[in-house]
Amino acid sequence: MRRPDTVRDLPVRWDGLVDEPSTARATLDERGIVTGWSEGARRLLGHPSAAVLGRPASLLLVGGAGPDLPGARGRLGRWAGELTLLHRDGHPLRVRLLAHHRAAAGGGAEWLLVSPLDRTVPTAGDDWLVKASFAQGPCTMAVYDRRLLLRWANADMERAMGLTQDQMRGLRMSEIVADSRGAEAERLMRQVLDSGLPRSLRLPPAPGRPAWSTSLAPLCGADGRPRGVILSAHDVTERYEAQRRLALLDEASLRIGSTLDIARTARELTEVAAPAFADFAVVDLLPSVHPGGDEPPPGPVPGTVVLRRVAARSVLEGSPDVVIGLGELAVYAERSPAAECLAAGRGVLTEVTPEAVARWAGDDPARADSTRRFGFHSTITVPLRARGTTLGVAAFARHRRPEPFQQDDLLLAEEITARAAVCIDNAHRYTRQRETALTLQRSLLPRQLPRRAAVETASRYLPARSRAGVGGDWFDVIPLSGARVALVVGDVVGHGVQASAAMGRLRTAVRTLADVDLPPDELLTHLDDLVAQLSAEAGGEPGADAAGGLGATCLYVVYDPVSRRCCLARAGHPPPVLTRPDGRADFLDLPGGPPLGLGSLPFESREVELEEGSLLSLYTNGLLQAPDGDVDEAVAALRTALSRPAGPLDELCQAVLATLVTGRPADDVALLMARTRALDASQVATWDLPPDPAAVARARQDAADQLLAWGLDGAVFTTELVVSELVTNAIRHAEGPITLRLIHDRSLICEVSDGSDTAPHLRRARVFDEGGRGLLLVAQLARRWGTRHTRTGKTIWAEQPLRGPVE
């Protein structure tokens, strides 16, 4: 028979397996054709290779058929059992067979069949092998009897314990390992003897000792009862250390950076490191890395460096090994580990030798003395770097645990330090941005509220604790004509520098519109148009929040101390609280109005008359954001706090904040309080004038007489000129009724009202013009002048300073 191309000599495939004559081996392809036949197979069945290669293997079976090996190979791709084969001389032979299903060299699959030729039973010589395998085996093993006394220990156990078998024989585990680990192992041994079931135990490393994974199994007699316990252990120190490092990294990712506070983030790094990783840990930052500091330098920092200590932790009570106090500056010489790691831009692992300490002693005697006194023997210093900038140094040291830092420890230190550096950089950038926003907002808010005859005022502003930064809350007190005053509180949606800048634009717009003397509802309408335009410029839709545009709320109040009337309007803002002189506090019922920027609904105003000494409290919604989220409770608390209006307003402001705000608020809080005053009737003089040019002279005389009665002799001449020009213009160009009013406040105010809506304009008259110089003269004589429209016409006013300081 011609041998197929796939047939080959089996020894080529079996090089290095087992001794050729001791095992019978054959290979079959997937069709069951014999493709390999060893010398051992010939010795077993007597067939030479030429007689079986290329022929079906079924010819070697008794009856010509056998089990379906490919279907019986199971999960491991093999089959084991016994088959009855035909010997060459014709007699049947029972053969123990192991079949492996494997990939063939030329592609496809094949079966490898092996059968031992030596079917001898164990001999007495095997006892020596068993004993030698126990005594000399690579696994750490020991045998204990029923009394849990050690009977046998192999060489690896002797090495691990540092004792010989004779020194340990007859002792219990708790006596050989006299700590909690030995007691725990002995407790589990007793359970193995009682239950007959194996147990396992993980023993953490002791100082200078490895970690062990220990298995305990019963040794049973012929009756099946446990007669002893065998202990086998494996050194898993590397695995234990790897798991410990992973756990430390996991803890670092969870604990470091919980806030945007630089000092707390640095402290969290030291708390993670000591005592789990080091006996001593510190964080020193460059002086520029602090609230409001400059941008840290990019790249490595060579040479001698000055660092500020921001965090330190030691395993010793009271931290006596910490030389530099928190907040103190320290100079690190060029050859110190801190300066070395900053110059190299990478972590440095240092073995603290006497020679190294001697080198440091000249630059820093105190630190060198502490190193000797507390026995520091190994240190790691890692630069804190993030986004290409250097922030400082984190240092770790060991002086209580004996094992020094290894290279893997350096990698771990660099990993947790890198995470901390990103968090510290985030905190630094956030702090800088927050300080910028606070500075901008403080510059835009009134530093000191002006003193006015109409109201006594006090205010408070608290920035939020939010990570998003400072919000856009603002307040203002604006003087108006006729001794009136405007009170305004607003809130721009969003946080950060953008919100502060938007707040500044709105505050400026409100002041500009207030200077035109617009009623509150009209002012909010114009402000609504402005916010919609700003939102469109920012790329957002009208009414969008700060993420895409601009949104805001506002409350605008105008109070007249002459009539004691107050006109209010709001745009999506909380209503003010009115506290009457008797202590009754209520939220004023005002039309709500939409937030600014929506442009959908008109604004409405409401007018109320206030008793002298009434208290108006304007605020932003951050004041009512209670920590527990109960707004109703916060509203009730605000009403209660404002039911005691007597006393200085500054103290009342502080009391309100102490009642409603605990710690840093969740949102910005702006609070403006105004206690109303009223001008006495003796401070106001009013005359109704006929639309007759002859009334001008009478008006001048009445004004002069009133000034003399007020003791303002020095203002008579100027006031007569102002009254003459304003009354003349009203008679010539307007219509009745015409009214002249003088108000004696911190300044002298002259007002002429008429029934016309047409407002005069200041212009420079030409040489031959007969008129056009009146308002120019008034503007020269008065400190301020202007026009305000009323429901019945307009009022032209002029304000003159009086002698002496004007508050």
C-alpha cells in the first residue's frame, strides 16, 4: 500500500516529550486514518509502522468498531478510557488509552493516542519519592496532628519560619507564630479537624515578613476520620502589594479633590498617603499657588527653590517629625531631594544614608537633625505638575516601617501625586477665577450707600459657595429728582465673570434709565428690551439662561418722601417685605411680571402709601434657599426676623442673615433694607400759578420770601433767576395748570410743573435769537437739572447746592 502524503514519522512530532520505548503513541486524522506510529506502539501491539500507516484505525479494534472519540472528547479536548485492541498474533489486549484532540501541523485536526507500556503497581521505592516530594518540594508545607502539634515541616517551611523542623516539632502554630496570624491559623485548623473540610486563609505581611496564601486540608485515616491537618502556603507578597497599591489608587481617586480648596486638596493627599503608604507625608507649593496668586511657571524649576508648606501628616502623635509649620516658607537647596525632583521634572527615590544627611546638614541643619533623630531611611519626592505647569512638591518618607521604598512605590507615588496635582490646579484656577469675579462684582456694587433724606439704608452681599463661581446679584440706591430715591435689587442668571459683567451692564442701564425719571413699569420695559438685545448678541434666544444668552430678574422701587408714596414693579423677582412701625411684616402683593429678556408680557406697577419709619426689605432668592429645601419655612423665618424693625439697620441685616443663612449660601444673597423718612411740611412750599406773564414776578417774590423764612439768604438771587426762567418757559410754551414747588432738603430743589408732555431741550442760542438762553442759564446756575414726566404732564426741576457740606 502506498503511504499517503500526510503520513510522517511520529518521532519528529514527539521530540522532547517522554522516553520513546516507555509509551505507545499513534496519531489519527479526523477520518480515523493512522498517520503516525511509534516504536512503543509496535512493542505494544506487534504491528510495524508500515503495516498500519495510512489504514483505518478501526482495523486494530476487536470487532472493528470503537467509541466515537471526537464526540466524547469533552471540555478539555481529550478522552480517557480503556479499549480492547487486536495484537498482531490475533489475541485481544486490554489497553489503557489517553486521546488528545489537537491541531495538525499541515492544517486541520488530528488525534494523539498515548498508552503506557509499564503497567506495574507502586513499589516500596515510591515511598522515598513521596517523602522527598514533601521535604524538598517548592511549596511551603507542614503537617499537624490532632492536637495541632507540628510533626513534619519541609525545607521551604523551615526557610519561611527561620526555624528547623526539630526546633518546631511539638509546637502549635500559635506558639511558632506568636501573633494574631498564628492564632487565626490555629482556629481554622481546629475547624478543619472538626468538619473534615478544607479551609483557606490570607495572612497579611508583618513588618519585614511576606504575605501568605495558606490552604488547610484534613489528613484522614482508613476510617475517613481526620487524623491531622496539612498546611500549604504560598508567598503572595507581590500580589498583595499590587492589590494594596490598586486599593490606594482607588482611595486616592475617591478622596482627593472633594472640594475646590487648595489646602484641603493637599491635606487629602497626605491623609491618603500616611499611614497607608508612608510614615510621613508633606505637600509644599510654590508661593504663587495660593488664592489670588499668579500663574505657576511652566516646565521644570531648576536651582534653589522656595516653597510654602500647605499640608503635613505623620504617624507620630503630635507630628514631632514635622520641621516646617503650615503656611511657613522654606528654602530647599539645589542638592536637596525637593529641588532635585523639581529640576528633573520627575519623581526621585532616595535612600537616606549618613553621607546624604551630612550633605544636607550644611544647607538645612534642622531638617538634617530631624532626619537623624527619627531615623528616616527612605524618601520619595515627586513634583506636582499639571497642564505643563509646576505647582510644588509632594514628599513621602518612612522611618517606622523597616522596608524601604521600591521602584513600584515610586510609580505609585507619581500616580497619586499626578491626580492630586490636577485637583490642586483646578482649585487654583477656580480660586483665581472666583477672586476675579468677586473683585469685578465688588467694583460694580456700591461700596457705600449714599445718605439720603428720603431713606436710611443698609445692605449685605454674600457670594455663593457654588463651584460655578460668583453670581450676578446686585443692588443699588439711586437719587432721583424731588428728593425721591430709587431702590433696586436684581439677579442675573448664571455664575462667574460673565454673570458679573452682565450684572454691571444692567446696573449701569438701570441708573441711566432712572436718570430719565421713568416710572418703574416703563423702566422695566426698557430694561427688558436691553436684556433681549444682549441675549441676542451673546448668541442665545431671548429669555435664555447664561448658558446660551442672558436672563435676569429685577425689583425697582421709587419712594417720594414728600408724599410718602412708594411705586413698585418687579420682573420675575421675589416681592419685598414691608415692615410697618408697629412691627407687622408682610410681603407686598405686587404683580409678578415675567423675567427680563422674555419680552412677552407687560409690566405693572403698584403704588402704596407708607407710614414714616416703615421698613422695606429687598432681597434676591438666594436668601430663601434653605439648606433643607423648605421655602415656606424660610419665608416664615424671614417674616419673623423682620418683625423687629427697631434698632440700627446694620444689626438687623446681620440678624436676618444669621437666621436664614448658615455658612456659605448655595446661591448669592443680596439684601437691601430701607427705612423711610418723610419731609416735614415746613420743608416744602407750593404755589399754583395762573398762565399769565405777570405771575412771573409774583413767583419770584414768593420764592424769595420763602428762602428768607428758611434762612437761605445767600440762595435768593440764584433762585429768583431759576424760578423766573422756569416759570416763564411754562407760561410761554406749555399749558396749565402750572405749579411752583420749593423743597428744602440737603439741597434746594426748585420744580415747575405744567400740563404739557413736551420736554424742553438745552441748546445754544444764536447771536440774534431773542430766546433759547433760559435753560442754558438754569444749567449754569444749578448743580443738576432735568425733566420728568407725570400722568398729568411734566415737571422741570433744578437742584442747587447749599452752603456747607452736602451729604
